[in-house]
Amino acid sequence: MAAHLSIRDLTCRFGGLTALDHVSFDVMPGTVMGLIGPNGAGKSTLLNCLCRIYQPSEGSIRFEDADLLQTRAHDLCRAGVGRTFQNLELFGEMTVRDNVLVGCDFRLGAGFWSDLVRGPKTRRAERQATELVERELEALRLAHCADSIVSTLSFGEQKRVELARALVAAPRLLLLDEPAAGANPSETEQLGRLIRHLRDARGLTILLIEHDMSLVMDVSDEIVVLNHGQKIAQGTPAEIGTNPDVIEAYLGE
Ligand code: ADP
Ligand code: MG
């Protein structure tokens, strides 16, 4: 089977600092790849290269048939890539529902002309968007707070709002940056079930950056370990858990 996401020799430098150093790995369709490593290892940088926020100095990223480095950041959603952020990127003073609705923007073809015309096609798209939003609010246990202002929610709930917003765009590749941060153990367990559900029931390919080892070990099909910008190991959770280089990297943190 061909890889869904293929990263080759990805290198990203900030001045004299090499945040990513020739990192290569493949993610197969419908699998969860865990991306772990001590603080400063380069995990968020890799995600930001994928999302076209940072420009890598070398390397390639292929997703499906596309060269992702030729895709502009605002076209990623249309290309089938969705993400959540390590630090939330929500509209704090808007409701949960409106924040999630933003994720449907590209489906609505929002813009000057469609606002002006608002023909039957736009209205149908709007109805579809509303249905999708309600479905994801249900799926992420946010229906009860759909009309709440986002900034009044707990951090864990806000993380779910971000995830809902990514999901309404129907991504085929989902990038999650520390989704369990700020979650309590029971929320983390629910998140694990949700990630498995997204993979098994919806067939999503997921790249998961996560600090919570029990979650990564629990849901990942495979794990890549970064340290100082380099890939130091790749394997199943069982292989990674007993890899001496990985244990040493974490002990030195
Ligand atoms: P992680 O997410 O694994 O904790 P990061 O990818 O955030 O690590 O950071 C990797 C390294 O790159 C760190 O040394 C960090 O300080 C540096 N870095 C990340 N982003 C920038 C940036 N925009 N400018 C300069 N240095 C950066
Ligand atoms: Mg990070």
C-alpha cells in the first residue's frame, strides 16, 4: 500500500539552530502515527512545516498526489489536511457553534460574490454546513454548550472545539498538536476513544503529537521519536517503549 503522507529529509533551520535535521518517515492511510520527543525536539516545527507556516530549508512532503510544499497554507483545508494547535487558536468571544462553523468556510465558498448572490447553491451549502456542525458538536460532546462563549469553557472543552472545527472540513489527514494538554485523566481516556473512532470509523490518517505517553502508546499504530531535531527511533509502541535511545533521550530531559 502506498503511503498517505510521505516526509523526506525534512530540514528546518532558524538562523544557526537546526530545529529539524533530515527527518524522513511515511504514514500509511487510516493509521495513527505518534510523534514524540522531549521539549524542543522539533515536533511543532514539523507540524508547522506540514501546515505551510514554516518554510523548510530542505526536503519534501507528499500527501496523496500533492506536493504539500507547493500548496499554500490557506488551501490546505481544501487539500484535505486539518489541524489543531498546541496553544488554542479560537475566537474566544464567539460561541462554540460559530467557532466550529468557521471550519466550514471553504465549503460555503464564502466571499464577496457569494454573499451578494446567495443563490440556491449557497443556501444548500449553508444547510449542509449547519448539519455538519451539529453532528460534530454531538460527536465531541459539545452540544450542551453550543451557545456558550468559548472563553468561558475549560481548556479541555476548548481543545474539543478546535477539533470539531477541524473535523467539519472533512479532512483526510488530521494533525493534532498535544490534544490532551490540560485534560484530566477521564477526558484523556475519552480522547483516546475518539482518536481510535476517527481512524476506525472514518478512516482518517492521524499524526498525533502528544506529551501524555499513556495516550500515545494506547492509540498509535506506529511512533516516530525526535530528539534535537533528528529522528532517533521509529516503531510500534512496544518497540519504542523498550528502545534504549528513547529512554535515554527522555531521562536527559
Ligand atoms: P517541540 O514542539 O518538540 O517542543 P519545537 O518544534 O517547538 O519543539 O522547537 C524546536 C526548536 O526550534 C526549539 O529549539 C525552538 O526554540 C526552536 N524554534 C521553534 N520555532 C522557532 C521560531 N519560530 N524561531 C526560532 N526558533 C524556533
Ligand atoms: Mg511543541
